[in-house]
Amino acid sequence: WFGFHLARQLSIPLVQLGRATKRIALGDYNPLEIRSGSEEISSLVENFNQMTTNLEKSEREVQEATQSLRRTLRDLDEYNRYIGVVLGSVSAGVISVDKQGRITTINKRAGDLLKIESDKFLGRPVRELLTLEYFRTFSELLKTMVEHEVETLQKEIKINVQGETVPLLMSLSILKDEHGEELGKIFVFDYLTPIVIALR
């Protein structure tokens, strides 16, 4: 009888622990309330309950982080759409590139002025958009900006677009974050009409 009683003191808590692990897999983190005359079993139950508490806390933190990330992504998506509307509404052509020289933004006006399909150049090196001649002009402008320690430079240029000479007023600026670290560069340019050219 004593051996049978001792066996029940050990087996019943272990069976309950086994069932509890299945409940945890289903998201039930309620602590176990098991009384046992065995110090080892009691310690095991205590550790098990601590583990379930930690798991519940971790899952709650993960859920909160996931919700926060979803909100951030939703806000970012709305912001990107807003920026897209703004860039699509301005009368000037806008092209931005990252530090590696890849095109990150090119609005519809820029596509119209250069007579290209804007979407096809997103993510591609700006050198693919510019001819060697214009790329050299771009490099010289950057060199001038560095030498004179300026972050914005404006210049009148003429480019050849499908056999037609197009006069443009271009502004080149360096993009920086709140810490002053360079993020890339942005070109803003617009067509110089004959009247504007005559006035100059």
C-alpha cells in the first residue's frame, strides 16, 4: 500500500504536467496547482509555473511588438502614398539617389522631361539614366560642392532628349539625416521656357 501511495504521489503530478504542456501549446498559460509530498516534484512544478509565466510574458511582448510594427508599416505606407501624391503634383522633375547612387525616387514630371518610363529606373544606378557626358557633369557638380562645402548647387544645363536640346534649371542637393549623416542626393530640375531664357 505504501509503495502504491508513493507511486501515485509521483505519477499523478507528472501526468498533470504532461497535460499542462499540451495546454501551453494551445496558448493556455494558467499555472499548475499541484500538491505533492515530494520535494523534487514540488520544485519541478514551481519551475514549470515560472516557465509558463515567462512564456506568457514573452508572447504578450511579441504580440505588442507585432501590432506596433503593423501600425508603423501602415503609417509608412500612408506616408509613402502621400509623398507620391506630392511628387506627382509638383511641376518640377525630382530624382533622388541613395549613397550607393541607386535611384530611389523619380516622379512623373522627371519622366516626362526626360521622356522615359520612371518606374523602370527605380532601384537602378543613376549612371544608367545619364549619358557619360551628363554623368561627368554630375560628378563635377559634386566635386564643386565638396570643394566649396555647400549642400545645394544650382546650374543651368542643356541636355539632349531624343535628338532635341532641352534647357533645364537643375538644383542638386545632398540629403542628410538628423545626425548630419549623408543619405543620398536629390535632383530638382525644370524646363526653361524661351521667355525665361530671354530674360536671363
